[in-house]
Amino acid sequence: MRKLLATAAVFFALITMVNAQAPAKTSSKKAARAKTAKVSSEAALNSAFQEFMDSFFAFEPSLGTRAGLHQYDSQMENVSRQAVERQIVAYRGLVKKFESLPTAGLSEMAAGDREMMIARAKAALFELEETRWWENDPDRYSATVSDSAFVLMGRNFAPPEERLRSLVAREHQMPQLFSDARANLKNPPRIFTEIAIEQLPDIINFFKKDVPEAFAEVKDAKLQAEFKETNQQVVVSMQQYLDYLKKDLLPNAKGDFRLGPEKFRKKLLYEEMVDIPLDRLLKIGYDNLHRNQQMFKKTAALIDPSKTPQQVLAAVEKEHPAPDQLLKAFADRLSGLRAYIAQKKIMTTPSQEMPKVEETPPFMRALTFASMDTPGPFETHAKEAYFNVTLPDKNATPAQIEDHMSEFNYGVITSTAIHEAFPGHFEQYLWNERVPSKIRQFLSLDLSFTGGHFSGTNVEGWAHYTEQMMLDEGYGRTPGVPEEKDVAFQKLRLGQLQDALLRNARYIVGLEMHTGKLTFDQGVEFFVNEGYQTRGGALRETRRGTSDPTYLMYTLGKLEILKLRDDYKKKLEAKFSLQEFHNRFMEQGVAPLSVIRKTMLGNDSPAL
């Protein structure tokens, strides 16, 4: 009997052991299935992304060069109607493919990547099917040609001979592009045509002078002879295009540049993943404009209460270095900014790399006063980053030199160094190299030279946010002097606020002009009266807004980041640190703020 009981006890013990182990085996199987699902889902996402990237660069080979994928260097954009139709078919298929991808098991970053690629593919379709740039923007064609040459000139990713051969191959194809442009263009807006006519003489001079100078060191006589021939053909075809715009297109250019409310809403949704109703968006913009106007007046009074704000600003603009000290002034700012960021634990800088402060190359001087030129996301050879600063023309009159240097007063030098380098765009580049997502690295590609952008609210919003944040954190303060009595610091603040008002005016003019609430002339007046800009600057900014309707991205992104910071601080309470917030933000790459909020807050709460 005892033996029987003992046997039964062993039997029941074995049963208990098996039952105890069963959940572990089941759990192990579930984990294996989950792992398999994750691998399968992410493989499908990566496959769809590779298909998108292959199509994208086949259609936009100049952007392939910019990205660092040099198999595209000798290819030129095909802008024929047939090529446009092929793009539409390709992007429609890619939208469906991304939307149908399995999401089970995707990591948080991969799930965000899928959302972004759906938006990016829809943005490409929107530009082709709804805004139809190829029918209504004559400037896009000439800009494409000049930039396809520029990306081969600007960086030494290969020997000059090799890059010149690629340029010659592209130049052979450029006359056809202008022929396709004439076939495509239909009743464009008059202002788009006027802008193209205005810019073409400079582009023609660029090919006559700057492009040959960039390759003057090439010794291969046969190659130089071929280049001389193809370059002349480009100049001739460009002059013919200019004549066509003046004589044939301009008299019949009666199209409307305005997007209208629905297209404006879609553009924001696809490019920025922002779905805020336009009337609420406008109120947010006006509220921030009025706050900055009050701060500007208060700051000017702290500098000199006996003068108007505009008089104070005019006096501040006269305080600048001598032209031959400008590059040093920027270099000194960069070192000081990086040291301050580390000392105050504002964020972690992931590398000791520094951009090279250099004079803007001759072929870029007409385009920019200051710029950050970082390598493309997939560049493996020319990894240098250049902070280009445009010095005044040596042949300019004293008055012209002074006018040029007023753009580089000490406040502007500081805000520009922050925006372009630390902790602005150069810092973004350093972090983006380490983002563990090829999709996000691809989406960081600079699209500005095509007239488009993706997630500008992150890229430009971050750089604009840092201008204010660094001063809020005490950068530029005089030790031992109360803030309100620190005149040097208040001058920096005045410059930061003037830049903020410029971005406020862009926000409101772009939105109201494209939804029919402001005329072009009223937009100019708004920049002057509400944005505190000169009339010449106001005209330039309003013209930009006709073809760049969502240039509200600077202010919109800055406000989204400020709200995210507040919400993140509420979540962490006493554990919050500014350094940890900035680091986590930068770890997400160029994702729109709606995607970053999900990661950092764990919810879909409103971005504004």
C-alpha cells in the first residue's frame, strides 16, 4: 500500500512538473512567433523602403548625388510627361505597399518609420498630381539644371576629372530638359514666370563663369574640350529657354499660385504630419507673433528707452566685426557655443568634429549669406562639413560693404552660429549619423534645392528653437550683471526676437495668402508692419511664400518642440533634465513631432 501511494505520489509529482513547465514552453513558443513576426514585418518594411529609394533616386538623380550615392552622378532628371506619369504610377503603388505592410511586432521606431514613409510617398504624389509643379513652375526646371551641376562641384567626393566626366554626361542631357519644360508648362502663375526670368541670367552666368572655374585644375585636354562644347550647349539652351519665357509664356501666364485651404491642409499633413485645423493654426500663429512683438519692444527699451524699437535695431546693426575678421568671429562663436553646451549640460554632443569655417565658394555667393554644408546621409568619401560665410565683394563700394556687414552684426553672428551649428543643424547632422534607421537617415536628405522638404518642423523647427533656448539658458550673459541691466545680452535677445518675428510673419503670410485672406501686396505690408522687416526684405520673403507656402515650419516646429518639452517635464516631474530631453529628441532623427511624441510621451496627445 505504501508502495502504491509512493508510486501515485511520484505520478502526481510528474504531472505537476509537466503542468508547471507547460506555460514556459507556451510562452517560449509565443516569444519565438513574436520574434519571427517582427523579423518578417521589418524585412517587408525595409524591402518596401529600398523600392521607394530606388524609384526616388531614379527620378531625382541629382538628389542621389547629394545623398552620397554616386552611381547617379552621370544621370540627369527626366521631366518629360511620360516620366511624370511613370512617377505617378510608381508612387501610387508604393503608397499601397506601405499601407498594406504587416505591423505586428514592429519596433516603436520601425512603426514610426512606416508612418513616415506613407506620408512621404503621399507627399511625392501630391506634388505631381495636385500642385503639378511640372505644369506651373518654370523656375523649377532651370533650378534643377543649376543644382545638378552644383552638387558635383561643391564637395570633393571624387577626383575633379571624375566629377567633370559626370558633369559632361549630365550636360549632354540638359537641353532635352528645357525642351520637355516647354512641352509641359501650361498657364503658370505670372509671379512664378517672373521669378524664373529674373533668376535665369544669374544661372547662365553661373555656367559661363563659375562652373568652368570649379574644374579649371583638370588637365585632361580632351575632357576639357568636350566640357567646353557641352557647357556652351547648356548656355545656349538656357538662353533659348529665357527667350521663350519672356516672349511666349509670360504673356499667357495667368495661373493662380494659391493652393487653397484643402491643398494647404494636405501639404501640411503629408510633409509635416500636422493635422491641426487651419483656423486654429492661424490663431496659434497670431498669438505667438503678438508675444514676440511685446518682447521686442520691452527688450529695445532695456537697451535704450529714449529711442523707438526700430531706432534701437538700426543702431545694433552697426555693431559688427571688420570684413577681414568675420570668419574668425564665427569660428570663435562655434568653440564658445560647444563649450557652453557641455558646461551647462544642455545636451550631449556625440562627436568632437567641428565644421570648417570658410568663405562661401564663388559659385554659391549669390545664393546665401551663411550656410551649413554637411555630407549626404550615405556619403562615405567627402565627410567634411563646411560652415560657409559670404564676405563682401572686394570691388564693392564702402556703402555696399557696410550694408553687407550690417547683416553680420554681433547678434546675427550669434543666432546664425547657433542655428547653423551648435546646437542647430550641425548638431543634427552629428546625431543623424548615429540614428539606427536607414529610413530616417534618408528622410534627413536636404530637399531645399528642389523647393520641397519633409519634416521641416523638426529640422528647421529645432534650429529655430535653439536660438531662443540657448539665450534662455544664459548663453551670452555677463557674469554678475542682472539680466535687465545686461545691455550686451539684451542686444543678443533683440536679434533673436527679430529673427523670430521674421518667422512669425512667414507663418501667417504663407497661411493667409494661400487660403485667399491676404493678397500678395498685403503680404508685403504684413512683413513690414508686423514682422519689422525692411521693404526689400518683405518683398523677397513674400515672393518666396508664393512657391513655399508652408514656410511656417520654422515657428510651427519651434512651438511644437516647446510644448513637447513642457509635456515631457510634466511626465517626469523631478526626474526631468534638459540634457536628457534634448538627447532623447535627437535620438529620433528627423521624425515629425507627432511621431516623436508617441515615443517620448507614449500617447497621441495633440502637438499643439
